[in-house]
Amino acid sequence: MKANLHLLALTIILFLSGCSTLNLGEEPEIKLTQELPQTGNLTPKLAWWREFSDSTLDSLIEKALKQNHSLGSTLESVEQSRLILKQQTALKAPLVDLSLNTGVEKASSSQRSTSKDVTLDVKYEIDLWGRLSALEAESLWNYQASIEEVKIQANTIASNVTTHWYRWIAAKEGLKLLDKQINDTEKRLSLAELRYSVGQQRSSAILQEKELLKSLNRTRISIETDRNLARTNLALWINELPENLPIPKEEALPHLVSITHYKVGPGQIIDRPDVEKNLALLNASKSALKATALNRYPNLNLTASSVFSGDAYRSILTQITGSILLPLTDGGHRKAETNISHSKMNQAIHNYQNSVQAASVEIINSIRWDLDRQSTVVQIEEELGILKQLERMQVQEYQSGLIRFEDVLDTQRRTSSIQKTLLDTRLNWIERRINFFRSVSSGPDIYELISRGDKLE
């Protein structure tokens, strides 16, 4: 008996001496390819869309976060990850089974006996090396990654709702501006026809006005299409019928403060949900590697069984056993599993580093584009101011007979064109600002989103 125990102990020692030491690596260092620009002290809110100070937009996004089906599907993934974590944690507890048995034995036509017994079985795996804890940690990190995915989805919904809402407003403003141009063109056409009838206007001026009127009407069709598309896409993200959406008020697009007022730093890269998700997946892959490597270590299990029989249910048999599963050879199967897990961990490291690099580039580019749009808006507004001043002067010069009427019309056309350009550029600036807010956002209050479905205990 002692010789067998010594042999078993020697086998375990030899096995452990041959097991390679686990090397899970250190936490990856964050390396930025570009330095973030120094900016101001304003910090975008978690609900970054509130920076636009638009109560209607706030209510639309709140409704979208409640009704969007894509977000609902992602929330269900969080619930599944939570249940998997709960299931994995339960493996560390003893497994207890209770069975009830009853039967009738017939020895002869007149002799019968009834048997009743209860069997209680207990099984427990001793987490000697931490394999079960590693599996639990893997599930925990996967659960955290699913939460970050909800933040990503919520940010996507908010940015799309904001974008289509302001495209709708811009289209309405564009139609209002275009209708004024059409009305002014019709008046100029009537005046040109009147002046032509008395010999004060060339026929070419009439044709120019007619051509411009056709062009404006064609442009109106395009803007109406943009308005309808913005409205339909907005309804899609909110999961609402287009006719149930609130109509934008007669108000201009929001005025933006300079992006240099906002604070940007490496901390906002680390807190981004896509970066946090990849970090969680990296930690999950480390735990998975540890659990896979520990499959090559001995497995220790304890089992206990008691049988209670008779009317008094006295225990007639109690058995406690311990067993060790010692992996010896499997043709390299377990080693291959470990190598696969190690490769997946290295892949997760690359994914994490790539997400950090992509985040820094996205933030820098969004700031550059925002500053570009801001400068362009300033230039267009100055140009528009000059044109309006020129138009007033030309009207006076025409009334004094110093210039032709065509010169006044040409300036009016350029003024109308630059007004449309200003509207388009301001909308593009808003869309660039949305990209900036999203690029530095750590996501909305995710636990509030999850609690709406009563998903977490």
C-alpha cells in the first residue's frame, strides 16, 4: 500500500516538474502614434448630445434608447453573459443530488415487501490550481466586454439620431431659403419682362431668369428628398412611425462653441467603450489561457454518497472517496489547446493596441476637421456680409443709373448661393462635432439602460 502511495507521489512530482510555467504577460503599454492637442477645460457630458441644448433632441434620444431593437438585442447579450458568469461561478460549489427510490418485491403469491430508500450524492472538485477560478474570471471579463458593447451601441444610436435630426432641420431651413430665392427670381422675371416690353431690357435677361428658376425648382426636389430621407432614417433609429415624430420648430441650427474649449487627454482614450471592450476581451483571453494550461495539471475530486433506507430512514451506507485525474499523454491535444489559447491572447493584445491607436487618430482627426469647418464658416459669414453690403450699394448705384440691372441680379444670385453654402457648411460642422463628442465619450449611463429591462440582480 505504501509502495503504491510513494509511486503515485513520485508520478505527480515528475509531472509537475515537466509542466511549463504559465506566462500570461504584463498589461500592454499604451503607445500613441500622435500627441493629442492641448485644449480647454470643458468636459463633454456622458449624455454628450445635451451639449446642443436641444430639449426635443434629448427626448428623441431618450426614446431611442428605450425602443431601438438593436440595443435591445445587445442588452440580451449582456443578460446571457451574466447568466454564463453565474453558471461558471456555480461550478466552484459542491454538486448535491437527491434521489428517491421505491419498489415492491414479490416472493410468492402471498408474500410481498415494499422497499424505500433515499440516496444523497455529493460531488466536489477541489480547485487546487485555480482552473475553476480562471474560468470564472474569463466569464467575468466577457460579461464586462458585453457591457462595453452596449455603450458602443448606445453611442451609435445617439449619434445617428442627432445627425438625422439636424439634417431634417437643415433641409427645412434649406427649403425656406430656396422658396425665398424662387420668389425673388419670379419677381425679377416679371420685372425683366416688363422692362423688355418697353425696350429697357434685353431678351437674354429673361432667358437667364427662366433658366435660374428651372434650376431652383430642380434643387428644391433634391432638398425635399434629403428632408424625407432624414425623417425616415430618424424614425428608423427611434423605432417610431415617421408621422409620429415631432416637427422641427422654425429655428436655426445650433451655434457651437469652439472645440478648443473642450478638454482632451489620454484618459478619454482609455475610457472609450471600444478600448475598454478590447481590454476586457484581452483579460478574458488571459484567463482562458490559464484555464487551458491548467487542464494539463492533476484534477482532484471528492465524492460522498449516503443511502437511507427503511421506515426510519437510517443510514445503511456512507461512502467518501477521493480521486485524482492525472493527465499523462494525449498525443499533444492539451498542448495544442494551450498554444491556441496563447495565440488568441496575442491576437487580443494586437486588437487592444490597435483600438488605442485608432482612438487617438480618430480624436485628432475629429478636432482637425472641426477646426477646419469652424474656420470655413467664419470665412463664409464674412463673405456673405460683404455681398449683402455690395448688394445694397449696387441697388443705390442702379437707381442712380451708374450700373446695369444685370449687375444687381448677379450679386443677388451670388448672395443666395453663398447663403446655401453657409447652411451646408454649418450642418457639416455639426456633424463633425458629433463625431468629436462620440470619439471622446465613455458612453452613457449603461447601468441605467440595463436596469430599464430589470436585467441585473
